[in-house]
Amino acid sequence: MYSKGQVQYQPIPLPDRVQRSEAETLAQAEAFLAYMKKRHSVRDYDTRPVPEAVIAACIAAAGTAPSGANHQPWHFVAISDPAMKQQIRDAAEEEERAFYQGGASDEWLAALEPIGTGVSKPHLTDAPWLIVVFAQRWGVTQDGARYKNYYVPESVGIATGMLIAALHHAGLVGLEHTPNPMKFLNALCNRPESEKPVMILPVGFPAADATVPQVAKIKKPLDEILSVFRA
């Protein structure tokens, strides 16, 4: 992390090693792939509670992500308060009404059709937790000096991906919700102007009758997302 007057390079021996045989490496990689294929973005939540300690551990895992200059330009706000969740839902649905009533192009609406989205966002109040992800555009030292953060979108994206994987590993489901605008979240969550809200993740257990869009199971084949230049 950035600390004014204490910026210096000091190497230490690699503290942790997770090394396996070639066969074990392949087996672990394939097992992880199979496990991540079971991850789904879910809109239908069981209202039973999730312990705060579980959410905290998942966010702590996200906080281990690499970042530009190790500035860790993120902040996560976990919300279980029903009144705050309702405010977020009301604001999101207001924006969605504008979106579906002329704010979106026909092409965009057609792209969303197979996903089954709409104005109503009950998941924002049904899910026991909402995690709001903030990107820290700049930081402030203890003496109030402002400093620049680097590769903020990339860094926050990596941390958010790790959070989603951690939640899945804990047996929870989420939904990547990106309403726009989201400036009201700064005041609601008591976050400074240096931070920009970029995502809301409803988190919980899936409802007994939860569904996902069939199209969500269609992923690009490996040959469309991978290029290899061999030695």
C-alpha cells in the first residue's frame, strides 16, 4: 500500500508455495474448471440469513487480489439493513424504468431479451446481503495529501472476480448488478467522493425454485477465447 515517505523496495523470500506434480497441476486445473462451471448468476434468493463472518471472509479473499502499485484501490460495503436495501432497490428500479421506456436502443433491448431482465428487481431486497463495490479513484495519506492510484478499473475488476469466486466457493450465489447512475450510493454508504460505485452484488443462498436463463449456459468454446503461440 502507498504510505507517504515509506516507498521503498525490500524483497523477502517467497512466503508461500503451492507446487504440484505435472499430473496434479492438470488435475487441479480441470477440477477447478468443472467447479466454476457450476457458478451461476442468480436472481431468485432464499431469504434465510447468511452469517456476516462468511461475507467478511469472502471480502477478505477479494482483498488479496493484485493491484496497480499495490495500492488496492477498492472498498466493499456489505449491507443487510432492510431499509438501505429498499432504498437501493427503489433507485435501481427508477433507473430501469427510464431504461426500458426509451433510454435503451432497440439493439440493446434485443440483446437483453434472452436474459429475461426487466424493471422489477426483487433480488435487491430478497437477498440477505448486498455488497457494493467501490473503485477508489485516488487515495489520501494520513496527513491529508492526495495520491494517484494506478490501473484502477483493472485492479477492481480482478478483486471483484476473486470475490465472486470466493462467494461461489462458500456455497453462495450472486448477481452482477450495474445500475447507472449510482452516485447516490456514496451518500447512502458514507463513502468519500474519491470512490466510485461500480457494482452491486446481491448475495445469498438460491431459492428452492431458482432459475437461470438457458442462454447463460452457452459459453464461447475454448478455441474462440484462446490463442496459443508454442515454443
